[in-house]
Amino acid sequence: MISPSQFAAILEREIGSVHPKLIIGLDKVGILAQTLAASYPGHYQSGWKELSPFTIADKEASNWPSPSPLLRSGDMAESIHRVIDPIELEVVIGSNDKKALWQEMGTVKIPPRPFLALGMQNSIPYAVDIFNEIAVELLSGK
């Protein structure tokens, strides 16, 4: 058992490493979320509506994988990236492909098939583990 003054010394010594460790943790979570989101196109996810017969026929006529929701050339999945804001301590995954927005949110003609939000959501258990490890490291001085 450590004394309160020993614990205070540990915290004082570790305070400078808090921010960098949090940024590293965010990057790890972002990498996982990005990887997961990029893996979803081509595979039905829970809650996604089936592709319409018209869409399946169009994909087959164009020699795209079928049914493979959200997957044609693979460009949309490859466009997924992550951004870390070191000031706000946030990580965001997204795409500059406008089709990704249409698929994520849906349109009048396209039902929503969220894959970016799903990647972030499915990364939460990993984030809990990562930030628990960081907290233990900081509080124990290891």
C-alpha cells in the first residue's frame, strides 16, 4: 500500500504524460473503427435492409459483386479515414466520398446502411479497455 504523499508524487510525475497517452489511445481506437467500417461494405449488417431487385440486377449487369451491399469497386471503403483532434481529444472516422454519406444516412431512394457509425460503435468495448489501461498506468506510475 502506498501513502497519500507517494500517490501524489506518482500523479505529479505522470501529469505530463496524460495528454500524449490519451492521443495514442484515441489513435488506437480510431484505427480499429476505421478498419471495422471499411470491412462492412459487401456484407449485410444487422438492421440493414436487403438490396432491391433493381439494385441487384444493376450490380450483376455491371459485373459488380452481388448482392454485396455498399460494395462495387471498393473505392468507398478505401476512402474511409480517421482524424484525431488533439485539443478536443476526439477521434472521428469519415469519408470524402459523397456516396458514403448517402449510404450512411440514407436518401429518399436509398435506405440508411450505417457503416461509419457502426465502426465507431463496435469500437467502444476496445476503447473502454484502452482507456482503462491508460488510467491504471497513470494511477500506478507504471
